[in-house]
Amino acid sequence: FSALRPQGETLARLRKGGALSAAELLDLSATLTASRLTRSCVEKRPELAPQLAEMVGRLGDQRELEEQIQDSIDDAGEVRDQASSSLATLRGEAQRLSSEVQQRLEGILRDPAISACLQDSYFTLRNDRYVLPVRAEARRRFKGIVHDASGSGTTVFMEPEALVEINNHHKRVELDIEREVKRVLRELSSRAADQAAEIEADLETLAD
């Protein structure tokens, strides 16, 4: 019973057609696992507890839903690449673009004309965009877009003009990933909603 989680709010949302978060789906899967293992445990020695054996016979079998959730979401609550072919492709593209941007940035940092404008030789992220720390007094000599500034105002974080297009592409891919993750969660939630009544009945049996 240790894996059982309260499912009242979760089931109520499913009945209304709502989508669950990855963490909520994992909790639901853990509850289904606990139900299955409880039934299996009692059924191995029914003669020791015939009344319990009769009760666990009322428990349903949601093994397919349980495994679908576990196959799609890892223990950290992240939707796995294999949850959909589109997601795997998009994440591969995002990783490729990120590597390409970083390689270009490393080349830019080696340019003497640009390094003379920088507060330091590194790149970082601001608003999900790769930027360089430019000295405030040198910002007019640096071709790019300002995304942030240091608290002291001596440094502005600028996206190099040469990277705007690839950064835009990377951002679009990240948004596509976000949409695909939400689609996977909605699909799993829909499958769970189809079995909400059976799950609720099983929880009542487990409580008894």
C-alpha cells in the first residue's frame, strides 16, 4: 500500500476532461501498481485470507495504462523521448541547434574586434536566448540585440546579430517540443479518463 496516492482531485479533473501533469500521471501509475501488486500478493495464498481473496477479485486490471504512463514519463517527471517519434526528432534538432549556436559563439569570442567590447569571455542565456556580456559603453559598437543588463548597469547582455536567425529557429523548436509534451500528457490523461470509473471502484475496494 505504500505507493498509493490520494486520487480524488485527479479523478474529478479527468471526469471533467482536464489534463494531468506528468507528476500527477506518475502518482496515478504508482497507485495502479500498488493495486496490481496487492491483488497479486493475496492471490498467491488465498487460503490464508479467503475474505481478502474474494475482495481482491473485484480489483480491475489497468496494467496497460500503468505501463503506458511509465513508458512515457521517467522517474524525474520528464516526458521521455520515446513517448512520441515527433518528440524524439524535435529534441534531437534542439540539441543540434544548441551545439551549433555554442560553436558559433566560441568563434565569435575569438574575434579580437568583438572581444574588445566584452566584459568577460563567456556566453550565457537570457530569456532563452544565447547572449554575450558586453561593456555598456561599447554597446553601440556591438551589432546585436540587448536582452538584459547587470544590476550595476556596467554590462548589457546582447544577442549577436549573426545569431538572431538560428536563435529564432531554436526557440521555435523549443516551443514545438513544449506543445508535443502537452499533447502526450493530454493523450495519456484521455486514456486515464476512459478508466476513471474503474480506478475509483478499485480505490474503494483497496480502502475496504
